[in-house]
Amino acid sequence: MERHEVAARSGLAVRLPEGRRLRIITPKGQQAADFFAYRADQVGEWLSPTHTWVTTRSVRPRQGDTFLSRFRRPMADFVEDGAGGVHDMMIAACDQGRYEQFGHRAAHANCSDNLRNAMQRLGHPIEVIPQPVNFFTNTAVEANGALVSPPNPVKPGAYVELLARMDLICVVSSCPFDLQVPGWTINAAGGPSELLIELR
Amino acid sequence: MERHEVAARSGLAVRLPEGRRLRIITPKGQQAADFFAYRADQVGEWLSPTHTWVTTRSVRPRQGDTFLSRFRRPMADFVEDGAGGVHDMMIAACDQGRYEQFGHRAAHANCSDNLRNAMQRLGHPIEVIPQPVNFFTNTAVEANGALVSPPNPVKPGAYVELLARMDLICVVSSCPFDLQVPGWTINAAGGPSELLIELR
């Protein structure tokens, strides 16, 4: 088994061959893990939540669901949910502009740069930031269509496990979101924390 | 005023200068209008529902909302809703693969090809199919996260009106979805119909 730490506020890309499993763990809990996946030999094909949920008919990924690519092909199975279903596919990856929307002017670590840098370490330029799967992230859509993000209830040691359905490059980002925005709670109040990933 | 018909199952791209308005009308009602918008002088910037709804905090576009690009910049204001709020931003643009998922084997008109062809008529190759805004499309997210599409209640003559916040290329596709899928009603039972667009 291969194990890596994704430092708080950072990202990491790993190759996951077809048939292997990836476990993502939040050791301290309440830490959003932005997840992206690309077909290893053609990174123009990537995991797409909007193509996934019109097939699963669920905006929240559930154990047993299959994540589809933007070409609607199976990329990964969600084989084990050790986080009680607290996952999101609605929130776009944060980027510098996101922090500026909230009045933050200085450079801020963000999941989009984490993705770009993780992929560049493997030699892949990224032009488009795909919509992520945000594991360990608590959102809900209310009856009137309102998108809300209540406090994050994910416990320390919570995890998810995915099974690769094709050779993949998987990217995990410890979401650096640390602004105090009323009604928009992403991570723990104490700030972002590290994630662990295990290739099984 | 400039007026165009978008034939049933077809797409059309039009330039919309900053400050001008685009009205999209479903003369027969119950016809999904897949809508895409690009920055006219740099089509790498396109309208993004997932970046829009984390700002509006609504998965359904509402009169008064501003549609943002994937760079989180204002592209268009939703200035008038003449369709009673029946709009969607959840459903990925249909493509050949979507119809094949439902067992349809022959070539089928689809919004992704309509977008590509409409943009190619203006000289722009499209590598990525952006998530569309689907006007006149009825979806809801239930409390458990289920994505549902009840029958389409949009009346003949219903319309929406948008105001360009930058020079845009706007693409409208009369969604060709015509399969009878239980619990997944997109267009009128009688099949797709034409749309009208007006540049004001």
C-alpha cells in the first residue's frame, strides 16, 4: 500500500491504475477534499459531476454510484463511504477570484491553483478547471432551489474509497477555504487540515 | 430589433454587444432552450452555472440574478423572467452518448452538436461543452439530494430576457430530447419545437 499526505491547503496528483483503489482520509475531520480525475493517457477526458448526476439522479455522490467522465464513460466507482454521506458536487473549485469576491485582496491558496500545480508536476498543462467532487463537504439544496452549506459534521478519520474503472490521474486538494462567511461553512473553524491518500 | 427562429432540434449562435438584450421565446411552450454564452473576443471565457450558483446561492436562475463566467466575471443579467421561474442549471447538455445511455443507437440530434456547429459557423472550434443554462426546463432537487424532472409546465409564449454585461456570443439550442423516459420529462410530449430569439 502506498500512502501520501496532502498537506493542509495543498494538492497532490497520483496515478491510479484501473482496478486499484484510492482511499481519501480526513484525519482531523471537517476538511473538504476537492477531488478531480483524468483519464491517464488522454487528460482531455475528465470526471464530470453534471454528467454523473443526470445518470445517478443524485446531486450527492453515494456509496455504489459510478462517477462518469464528460464523455459519460465510467471513471471510478464510489465503493465505500466512511463519512456518512456528507459530500458535495455543487461547489465550483475555489480560486483567487473566489476569495476576492469575499473581499480578500491578498493572494490566497486555492483548489484551482492546487490542481494546476499538481498536474504540472506530472507534465500536464490545465486550461479548464473541471467541476470537482467535494468529499467531506456539507451542502444541501432547499425546496426553493437555495444552495446552503451548514456546518461540517465530518468526524476525524472519516474516509471514502474509490475504485478506478480506467487508468486515472487523481488529484486531491485540501481546500484552503478559511474565510468566516455566515451561512457558508466549508471547513473546520480552526482552519484547513491535512488529508491522507492511500493507494490500495 | 433583430429576430431569428431557432428551428426545432437546432442551434443558433448570435453576437450580443454589451448593453443589448436577448429575448428567448418558446412559442409553443414546454421546449427546453439550452443556453451558452462566450466572451466574444476570447471564447475561452464562458458562462458557468457552477460558478454562478455559489454566488447567487440558487441552483435555479431567478430574475435579478447575474450569470458569471468560469472566471467569476459578470456576463449577463437575467432581467426578465416571463416563464414563472421554470429554469434549470443542473442538466448537462445532451449529446449522442446521452441518447445511447437510454438505448437509442441511431444518430440523434443533440445540444452539444448544435453548440459545436453553431460556433463553427462563426469560426470557433469548441473543445469543451460548457454546462448550459436550460431555460424552460423543469427540475428539482429533493431533500435527499435526488434530481428529478417533473412534467414541463411552461406555457406557449413564455420567454426570458437577458442583458449582456460584456460583448457576447450567445448560443441557443432547441433541445432535441424526445425519448419517453419515466420520471424524466424534458420537452412537450408531442416532441421538440422551435424557439425565437430577439436582439433588442
